[in-house]
Amino acid sequence: MKILRITKADIKDGAYIKGAVDFAGHVDIDDNLGIVAFTTIKATGYILAHSGSGIEAGSGIEAGSGIEAGWGIEAGLDIKAGRGIEAGRGIEAGTTISVKLRIFAGLIMWRKPTSDEIEIRCRRLLSGEVAYGKLIEAKEGKAKS
């Protein structure tokens, strides 16, 4: 499967400079880029943000297999993954989260995560199970404290 590699050269002021991503293959985001902002990001394979990098999308995040980020994962609307979702810090969706398997938030190996880092916030969890983290479902509006 093809791999779209996103490096420091593709980022300006924390945002991906090439617009929305809709890629037939895997999306691989380099280490230590901080939170990388996309309008939307979709991949038929996995979306992987290495250690020190995270994913933020104004609209949605969707992967045919898993979504994993060394830092957090945040979407203005939905987060969908064919398999699992894993983040070193929190996971937040403006509306729904849908995953076939399990969700992990706050997987930090060198220290205990804070209560904010294990939060999984959305209006509604459509499918999947929270294997590690705390699910916070909001009744209305964006799921944010």
C-alpha cells in the first residue's frame, strides 16, 4: 500500500500546507511536529502520527484501519477508524467516534497521564469499546469542557 509521508517541510504554522488529505493508502506523520492541523484527513489504510506529533482536523478524521498519535487526536466533527484509535494524550470529536475495536487515550510510557490526557470526548460513541481512558459524552454541542 502507498504511504503519504508528512514531514516538517509540509507544515507551516502548525498546519498541513497542501490542504485536505484524501489518500488511497497510509498517512505517516513524522516525529516531533506537534499537533498538525488539517481541514480533513482520510486514508484507506492507517493514519499514524509518531511520537511528539498529533492530529487535529477542522472537520473529520477517517481511516480504513487504525488511527494512532503520539499526542492527541481532535476533530471538529467525526472520528472513524476501521480498527482502533490510540493517542498519547486525549481524543476529542465534535460529534461522534466510531471504531470497530478499541480506544486508548493517555498511553504515556514515561509517566502517569493526567486526568485530561485520558479523556475521550464526543457527543456520542457510536461503536467500539474504551480499553483505556475515560469516556465523556456531551448531550449537546461540541464535547468540550
